[in-house]
Amino acid sequence: MPWTQNIQTTGTISALNPEQRPQQINSVIAGKIAQWHVEDGAVVKKGDTLLRITEIKEEYLDPSQLLRVGEQISSKDASINFYQDKVNAAGSQSAALDNTKLLKLKQLENKIKQYTLIVQSDSMSFMAADNQLKIAGQQLSRQQTLYNAGLKSLTEFEQRQQGYQDAVSRKINSENKFYNSRNELLNVKIERSAIEQEYAEKILKVKGDRFTTLSDIASTRSEVAKLQNQLSNYKLRRDFYVITAPQSGQVIRAGKAGIGETVKEGDPLVEIVPLSFDAAVEIYVDPVDIPLLNSGQEVRLQFDGFPAIVFSGWPESSYGTFGGKISSIDPSISRNGKFRVWVEPVKDDKIWPEKLRYGSGAKGIALLSDVPVIYELWRKLNGFPPDYYIAKTNAEDK
């Protein structure tokens, strides 16, 4: 008689999709339970209100908190506008100073040109007076020689002396005038340098004030961004006061009870189990048997609560079992020292019962090779492992 080698193990009903597993709903913020809207065993739909909590932290107790932050943002925005007007005024003031500086410099340039011409004229007058003095000196010397020789009178000699003194006086006047005009030209040039320095300092001060104001604008905008972020956080936090169901299901356990009980961030509040899910079975296999299993391999399942007659070596003679196939095998060992194997339904086999509940027990029989009964008895008596099994895959499974 043929005997089907197999690996027998136990497991539980679960779901491959994590969204279809029991979900624990935690509190996002710290608060105080104000009102429950559900009870254990209640069936809820997605979006239904489960409970409502109130605030316990001091910085969030003000009911007008959003209004206050909005007013701060409006005040900061007004400050930015004022700073911007100040920047524009500083720009206009800098442009006005530039224009005034140019006008002043043009006036001084004209004055420099004027005094340059005066210096040139005074220089020529000084040179002419100097030449006249030289000529007068020569004439006085000749007149004195003629006077000493008795060829000229004393009156004529005194007249020549008077002319020489007049030439000396004219030379001194011309020289004084020349040096005065040259000093005036130098003073104008110094005044031009002073004007340039003065207006450069004024313009730099205005530009410095402008840059300081721009820095104030940047700082205020940063504060506005922080306040806007804070306002958004406050608005989102208020949405966390009402705890709603993330999916349809049944409430099975409330983590907190009573009104007025406080909760912390991350505390479990309630647990929901989906009413409908794509059932799968997770079984745990000993490490010694893992090399015998492959994806797509056939597994016969017996569910708790559904009667069955099982002949492990003759699966065709068993009654009340359901077909399944291995969908995946965990690559790492579990905490219980075994490897977890996921089994999903087979489309062409008997449909799994609709009343399967999440977490209920199941027994799995992984089918291996068909061997004679005598060979199987001989194998077990000698402690040999089952034959290595390679799953046959259909074209639809590829």
C-alpha cells in the first residue's frame, strides 16, 4: 500500500496582508478621556468615532490659542511691511545723497578750474612783476653810474629810485596774490576730499541701516515661518482629540476604562479586529524539516471547530480537511525555535469556511513523497528522514 510522507504541525488563522490583522489604536497625544462612543464587541465602520479626549498640557489649554497665534503672525507680517518701507526709504535716501554728492563735487570741480586759472594768471603777473623789478634794478644801477659821473641830476636819480621801489612793491603784491590764490586752490581741493569723505560716510551709514533692516526682515520672516508651523501643529493636534476607527471591524478590547483617565503618547486605547479578511494559516515547522518544504507545496489543513477524519498517510481518504499551498517560508527562525511557514488557500480545492476567526487554531499536514508502507516503517525504525520533496508547479502558478 502507498503511504504519503508528511510533516505534521500546528498553527493559527491569520492574514498575509498586515492591514487585515487586528489593529491596536494608540493615543497620538497625551490627554484625558472625556467620552466613550463604543463598547467592547461593538461593530464599527471606518471613520466612526471611538472616543474623545481632552487636553492636559498647560501650553495647549487656552481655547483661544489658535486666535492668539494668528494675531502674532499678523503682527509679524505688519512688522515686515514696516521694515520694507524703511528699506525703501533708506534706498531713496542713499540715492539722494549720491545726487547731492555729485552736485557738490561738480561745484568744487568748477571752483577748482576757476582757481586754477586764477593761479595761472597770478603766476604770470608775479613773473611779470619780477621781470619789471629786474629791469628797474638795472635801470637804477645805470642811473647811479651816470649820476656819479655827473651826467644825470639828483632829481632824475631819485625818480629812478622811486620807480625801483614801485617795482619792488608790485612784485611783493603779485607774489602775495599768487601764493594766496594757490592756497585757495589747495583749500578747494581739500574741501573736495572732505566732501567725498563726508558723503561716503553718510552713504555707508544709510546702507548699513538698510542692511540691518533687511536682516530684521529675514529674522521676522523666520519667526513668521515658525509661528505658521506652530499654528499648523496646533490645528493638527486638535484633530487628535477625536479618535476614529481606521478601518471597519469589531472592538474587542479597550486599553483604558472610565471617564477622566489620563493617557500618554503611544498608550493603547482600543483594539479592532477586521470582520472580513483573506484568511491564511501560519504554521511553525522544526528546523530539521524545513529543507523538505518549498513554495507551492501542498498542505492539508484541519481547522478547530470543524470536524474532520484524518489519515495522515492517506490524504485522499481523509474527510473534513481543506487544501492549501505554501506561499512563503521565513528565512529566519522565530523566538519559539521554529520557522514560520505561510499557507494560503488553493483556488481549485474546497473553499475554506467563511466563519474562520482570526487567531483560531489549525493543524497542518505538509504532503511529501508517496512511498510504500513497508518503506515508511523501515525508515522510521531506522530514524531516517523523509525523502526530499520538490514541489510540482503548474503553469498557472508560474
